Amino acid sequence: MEEQAVEAWRALGLDPNATPSGKSKNKTKSKTDIDPNSLTLAKFVPGLEKDLRDFYFRIIERYGSFLYAFEEVSANGGSAFDRQGFFNLLQDCQFRGNHKRLYQFFSKDGSTVPFSNLDPEAAQVFRKRHSKFVEEGEDEGEDVGEELILPLTGSISYAPRPDPARAFREVLVRRFGSTVRAWRALDPERRSVIRKQEFIRSVGATGYSGSPSNLWIALVGEENTLSLRELDPDGFSQLVAFRHCCVGYFSSFDQTFADDDAEPRNRLNLEEFQQLCRKVGCPKPWDYLFQQLAVHDLVGWSEVRFMEEQWDWEEDNERPVRQPPKTPSPVSAAFPPRSFGQGHLKSAMRPRRVTLGKSNSLPALTKPLRANWNDRHHIWDHKGNKDEQVLHLMCYVNCQEQERVKKRVAQKMRQTPTLQWLEENFPAGDFESDEEF
């Protein structure tokens, strides 16, 4: 039970840099200079290191930063998670590790997890924004949470927290091979410039499972539009340099791929593309530029023409031109067009916990009183049988009130026996003969 091991470590009161014999090492020694034979919490609970790495990565991927996470999950300005709230946070960011073990690590008292134990700097900024929730006498400059992280000092070297924009670009390169091909999935209508709502609808097609709103802020900040330039600034700057070099050498971009008939029908492989870049004086790396543009290991006018059709090239100031929507044409009449978006299964959506709500209504448990069958329904009413019809209807059909009276009498008889009722209502000597009965 590894979650109990974390609690046992804290209960033993071991020094963070204690050796297996229990003796403390020299306290003046650097925190990062720890004897490999020393006993640390990472060695005491081997799976904790992997859980912490995955937890921090999931939070950054889902919210962008711990500060955004605190702002989103703490609507009332609270400064700590209870047990269920912390588990909900782990479920929302799709953490796959041991929830109980991570809760035992971050919770000192076993009942709450303060924000400062997760990220002291973000917790300090959060407290300043919600100063009315800062407890009286608490020093805002105090580095809270340091005592909790000390047991892992020297045994775990955390990598810098990933930027959501950088993590998104890595996802695009892994899945599509280049950001240019990934842009076609983000912009299926080939508008060249997409707005926030269009980006949120199409980002699921890339396989990114983080927060689309936080990702939008990381990519463009407060801007209202996104283009290939903001998606990959470094890659786009190299595309711009390649285009300027080709136009300067051939006078027009389409003539870069011209054949003997002066038509842009040539398609270049990697070696031919490198020769072209060397000829026009394009800066390196050429392999990366070829990977950005190539489709089936070839680069032609059809792969680069979007730079001429969707961008306005002024002197040292290129800008995208928003195009009307275009539906991608199918490759063949026998195949449907490529689908985009999340699809029918919505596999990119995070699952939510489902709970049964309290029912406000229940089915009727008692059988309602209904009228009897009218066996004279086929007899027509006339002046001669009018009284007979009414008496039959009252005595044999509409008997609901009679049934109610019978039920009330039967209930009273069950509550009070007949002999008891006679004794209470007819005491001895009140009647002389049986003629009254």
C-alpha cells in the first residue's frame, strides 16, 4: 500500500536527507549534493516520482498553469482542496496515476491540500488577487510548501514546466509530421485565418486533450485571429525566407517549379529541393523546410501555392487574407471527403462523473378508484326508462364513494374492535332489551 508508505514516512519524522541508519547528514551540504546511498522519499515510495511528473504535466496541458487551475476550480476564492475536490481535479486533468498516494503526499493534515503545496508561487499570486481570503497574521512572502518538497530534493530533477503552445506544437509534429500539414487540419475550410470559435471546434482533430481556451491564450494572447504565422513563428519565418529567395531569383514564385513548357508542374524530391535552395540562396536548414512542405516526399507548386493565394506580400510586411470557406474536394468520386472535428464518438472530450439526481416524483403505489362497467350501455335513454337508468348508474356503476366509505369503515374496525366500540358507546344498563339492535 504505497499511499500508506507516504504517511508512514511523515509519521516517522525522518530527515529528508537521512541515511538508511537514520543519522542525519551534514546540514551545511548542498541540497543537490546528496549521497546516492541516502534514504529519500523517492526511494521509499518508488512510484511517487512518476506520479509527480505526470501530475505536473497533466495540469500544464489541461489548464496552462497552476494559477489558471486555481482560478478555474476555486470560484469562491478558497485556498485549499478538500479530498473530493482534489480527486475531481485529478480526474479533470486525466491523471492516470495513484490518486490516494498523491493526496497523501500533498496533504499534511490528511483533510485538505493547500494550493501552496502544489505551486507556492502561483498560490502567492492567487492570494494577492483574493486578498480577503488571506488569513490574519500570514506572511505572504513566506515560501510555504518548501518543507513538503524537501524530501525529494536531489532525488528528482524536474524539467521546466512545458508551455502549452510548445506542447501543442510537439503534438502536431508527432501526429502530422509538420505544422504546415497540421494547419490544414486546423483550417479545413482553407480560410488562412481562423477565429477563436473555429479554432475550438477544430482543435479536437489534432488529438490535443488540453484546454482549447488556455491554448488560444498561449498562442495569440488577446488577439482575435490565428494564422500559420502565430502557430509556428520559427517555421513560418523560414517559409517567408524561402519565398523571398525564390521570387528574387525567378521573378515569380510559380516559376520556381516551372517545366520546359513554363508551367509550374515540376515536383522535387529532397535532393532536388536542396539543390534549389542552394541555387536561390535560401538559408538552412533545408531538410526541415522540405519536411514542412513535402507531401509524399515531394514538393511542388500545389504544396506552396497557399503562400501566394492566402497571403498579401507587401514590403517586409506579409499579412494573411481571410478567404471564403472552401469545402475540401474528395480525392476520388468513390471516396467521401476527409472528415474533421471531433466526430460522432467525441473521443477528445474528457469524461465527466455521472451521478443520479434525486427524484422529485414517484409512481402511484395505490390503485385508484374507478367506476364499474356499465352493463346497460347498449340501452338507449328515453322517457320511459329515465329513472331506471339513473338508479342503475348510481347504484351499480358510479360506486367510488361507496368504496371510500367501506374502506374508512374497515380501517376503523381494524383500529377499534367491535366489542371495545360497544363498551365505549353503550355502557352496561343503557338498554333494556335486544329490540334496539
